Amino acid sequence: MFFYVDESGHTGSELFDATQPVLYYGVISSDVNLDVLADERLVPLRKRLGVDRLHAAQLGVGRLATIAGELVAMQKKFDLRFDLYRVNKPDHAVICFYDQVFDQAMNPAVTWTSYWTPLRYILLLKLASLFEEDDARLAWSARTDTNRARSNGKLIEVCQRIAARVGELPDARSQQLIGDGLAWAAQNPDAIGYNVDHADDIKQISPNIIGFQFVMHGIAKRIMQRGKGASRIVVDRQSEFNKAQRTLSEFFAAASGIEGATGPGMPKVSFAGMPKTPIEFAAGTNSAGLELVDVYLWIFKRLIDGKDMAPELMPLVYAQKHRGNTDEVSLRAIEHRWEQHFANMPPLEDMPPEQLEAAREIMAKEEQRRQVAVQSLLGPPDAATPA
């Protein structure tokens, strides 16, 4: 199989550009080498339009519509499959905050279930409801600041801001868990290890590399579905993130076939089907496959943004209805995914009594452990105060 990867909405580590709040990755896959076979069909189209390359943003809806018939014919001829992945950048800042501050291995005021079970997503969404944009900006600034002391100061301020709003949460237990976790982090910022150590590390937590993880897992899924290997994986060449993309792909290739559990009810970590084929970087001007993925990505992004689209181009979209894959990193996606999980949970009365009792004992022990950390927030008892 042949894979071609392009992105749109790239702003690097700047997450709060109001004009580009979402990073998009598009992936076209085919059983044939599009850089050879599709190029033969693209040559006359470029000539007709008077361009060296089909760049959708430059051509616009009207001019693309004039070659829609040929694009649809290529869709059918080469059995093109288009996958779309998105990262909501402001949401990514808040998700990163929860991942770091409420990591139970770092923050003992957090329960094990708050990080290693689906309860994590309930608390994340409740925490996110307390964030304003300025808080998310400061949290991301702290995360990407290579100066530990300066980052700690920012982290403390964010924790204090959000802690001041926990009373807005509708239930006492969420107020307690989130409030205690924030308070402990504010008093122990060094233990959280919130910031990156080096400027290069910022790339590893950027939306571009988070989104590229989805790309690689999506390619693995295609390989598993089709029962074929990856002959080539061609990624659009750009200076800032290609090195980090290669590093990630090599790490995933080394882990190919490995699967592991995370926590009860949580998705397992799986590298099944992960390709070992080295990724290649190419300029869009030298790759017909990248040329096509640029067109598809632009069309789908335009539709998602609610903009107009020529009817002649819609068959390209309809063809992917039952063959294209999509996923996204956003608070909305987390809510949609996990509300179904909790809605389908059996009622407590259906659990065997012995299992329910065992669960309560585990929770009681965990709360006892957590309370030790919470008590440390209060400082040593006053000697004049009777025990």
C-alpha cells in the first residue's frame, strides 16, 4: 500500500491563533503508486489550469470544479481512501494540563481511579469547564517554558486561579478531588515536573506530533484491514516538524506488534500493524499523491468550516462515507466517546455483592492513602491544639 500525508492549520507551538484553531492531517492511501500512475493523469489537468501543481487553496472551488470529473475518475480508478485527523489546539492545552497535574504517580492527592480509569475523562471535562482562555494560555506557556523556576510560577498561578472556581462544580466529590489535586500541585510544583527541559522537546508535545500519532495508528489500521504492507509512506516536506515525525515513526516501528493494558475500562495500548517502512519526505511539487491529498484535505476542511462547495466536487466526499476514517483530539470528542460508555454501564444493584464490597474496600484504602497527601497541605498540627 502507498500512503500520502499532508497537514493544514499548522501554527507550530502557538495554540491560540483564532484564525487556525484546529490542526488537520489528511492521509490518502491506495494500492498503487500514485506518484507514477496518478501523475500521468494530472499532467493534462495542470496544463489546462495553467499551473505547475494543483494547489487547492490557490485554485479555489470554481477552478477545481472544472476538473471534478477527472478527479472523480481517479478516485474510482485508484480506489483512493481518505482519512482525516484533527487536533483542537486550545483543548490540547487543557488536556495536557490534566495529563501532567493529575498524574497520580506524580500527585498523591489524586486518586488512582482519577487517572487510570474512565473516571479520568469525567474529571477532565469538569476541570476544563473551569478554564478560561487566559488560563489555558498560561498553562501552555508554563508547559513550554524551559526555565523550571519561571514555569513553576506560572503553574502555581494557573492552579490557584482554577482552584478558586471549584465551587462552581455541581458535585462535592468533584470539587474535592479537583480542588485537592490543584492545591497539592500548587504547593509542590517541582514534583509535578510540568515543563519541558529543552526547546526541541516542545515539538514532541505539539499538536503536529500528537496528530501524527493518529496518522501512524491510522496507517496501521489500514494495513490490518487490507492485509497488505506499506510500500511507501510519503509525508509533505517542511522544515519544523519532519525530524520529530521521523523520530516518532521510528519509535512506533520499533514497537510494532506490541500491545499492553493501561487501566480497567481504558483503551489498551496497541502497536499492532504498525509499519516498519521508513517514512519519506517530499515536496508537494514532486509528488502526485501529495497533490491529491492537498485537494481532498482542502475540500473536507472547507465543508467542516461550513463553507460553500461545488456540487461537482461532492462525489469525492460521498465516496469516503463508508471507507474513510476520522478521529480527533478535542474535549468535544472525549465527551462524545465516553458519555456512551457511562450511559451503558450496568447499575450498581446488578453487581454481585462480593464484588461491590471488594470495590468499596479498595476505594476506602485508596482514599486513606490520598488523605495523607491532603493532610500535608494543612501543615504540621499546632502544638497547642489538643489531639
